[in-house]
Amino acid sequence: MAFDAPVNRDALEEGGQSTFRKNDDFCEVRHASGKTDRYIRCLLPLPVPQLSNEFCFGVWMSVSERSWNLYRDGYDRGQYEEELCFGYLMHDIPEYPGSLLLHADVVFQPGNQRPKVFLHDADHPLVAVQRGGVDVTQIERWLALTHRSKAGSN
């Protein structure tokens, strides 16, 4: 499951819409005020103890200009000057309201693999799930939600 964009482009002010740039891994929004928001696409891994595996959400993380440049500079080589950076989760994960803007470490991966997101300790159910694992039935519910939303958009 993946989120298409870190922000709703239609909800941006007029100046933001004209400077919304996104590809598969990077997104940048330049606002009329002069402020620039930078996002990178990452994976939010959740362990699945029943399968001895993990389920990953494709998410966008808001990062600082310094972190954005650090990631971009190492992206083509798959080698980074630092191992990680700080970021904010840009989505409310289905059935986990309030997950928007959770704090996390964004851990760069070797090669051109997407960075992995590890949520900071917080009193939030999504943090508990990332530590303890998600049940297969929860994943099935998420997939059903995705299927329904795609069917409704056709």
C-alpha cells in the first residue's frame, strides 16, 4: 500500500499549486510566501509475527532542507554521508487516526532502496504496532480499503 503524494495538491494555495513538483521519490512545494516544503518517499515497516515478515506502507516524510540535500546527494550512488535523518510522517494511516506528523527517524538504505521509517516512542497505537507487530487480519482490512477506494474511482 502506498500514498500517492505527501499533500493534497488541490488544497494548496494558488502559489503552491504552480510550484508542486513530484517524481517517484521526491516532492517539493514552493509556497508564495517563500517557504519550501520537502518530502521524500519512504517505507514504513510493520512486523507481521504470523508470517515472520514485514508489511510496508509507502509513505512520504517531511524533511529539512539539509536532510533533503543529504538524501538527494547520495541517491544516485546509494551511499550517504549520514545514516539517517529526522522526519514527520505525512499521512494518517488507516485505522490509526492522529498518525499524521508523528516524529520518526528516516534511515537511508544502501543502493537505491527507499529509506525506512522508524517512529519515535510516543503514546500512539501505530508506534505500538511498529514495535509489536500487526495482525494479518489488519493487513487484509487495509487491502480491502484500498481495493474499495480504487473501485470507486473508476
